[in-house]
Amino acid sequence: MNKKLICLASSFLACILAACSSTSTAKDFRLVPNIKFYYSQDNGKSYGDSRRQLLVGTTAYMKIMLAIAENIDKTMVVNVDIKIPNIKGIEATYNRGQNIPSKDDAVNNCVIYTASIVPALSPDTTEMVFKFVPLSEGDVSMSVTYDDNVLALYDYLETVSFVKTISTTTSSSSSTSASTSQSESESSGTSSVSA
């Protein structure tokens, strides 16, 4: 009788441990986005990641490189909203040609673009390019928010300044700017110098 009771108790304990281990796997599942912004005002010929001033009334390009990594192979799609205020939107594409659907938010004076990203253990980077014209001077915060599949702490805020003129103080600082822009371009995979 004691042997049967011990056998039954150990079987029960094994079932409980198996249930606990499968529950911890579900709790450990997470998605981790990696995002980087680049800007261009030379028709997209070169991009830099340290540029924080864009000219009002001049066509600007913003490239967002986004990848979402997951730690457990699970098939899903994550919707990403990119809110860009105070602009005249011209075109938005991702994966080199697919249009990103947009909607105007008149209450908040912004355009909201929604893209769908597929996370993976070793994710491909999704490239999103936004072509727009800044309308007025000021600091503008563009937000990236994810659906409920990604923790809110990964939401991202990028701030740039829309200006009437980009300040340059002396010719020596201008050449420093040009060489900095060139190294930014080279680090982002382009070869021309920013204007």
C-alpha cells in the first residue's frame, strides 16, 4: 500500500512540475523591437542619423529601420503606428515599395501610418521611408507605438526641429559638418555626402 501511495504521489508531483514549466515558458515570451531613424534632404541620396534639423518647405525623407526580435518561435504580426505631426505627407512606403496606409488625425494635427511587422528569432530589418514637407518651424516629436503584443516601454519618441535656415557658424565648422555627414552616410550604407 505504501509503495502505491508513493508511486501515486510522485506521479502527481511530476504532473505539477510539468504544468509549472510550461506556464513559465508562456510567461517568458517577449518581443523586443530595435529601431533607428535616419534623415535626408537631398532626395534620399544620403541619410544621416545625427541630423536633427529639417528645413521648412523643403521635401524631407525619414527612414526608419525596424526589427522585432522574439525569444520563442511563434507566428504573429505586430501592428506599428507611426504618428508624424505638422507635416504635409507625400508618400510612405516599406519593404521598398509597399504603401503604408495612413489616416489624418485632425484633432491632434498629425498623420498616423500603420505598418505590419512579423517578429522572428533572427528578424529581417523592415525599412520604412517617409517623404514629407515640414510646414512650420518648431520641435516636432514623432512617436512609434506598438500593438498589445509589445510592451509599452518599447514605444519610441523621436524629436527633430523644423527650421527656416540651418545654422552654420564658420567655414571651418561647415567642413567639419560635411565630414561628419560623410561618415554618417558611410555608416548607413550610402556613399554621398549630405547637403
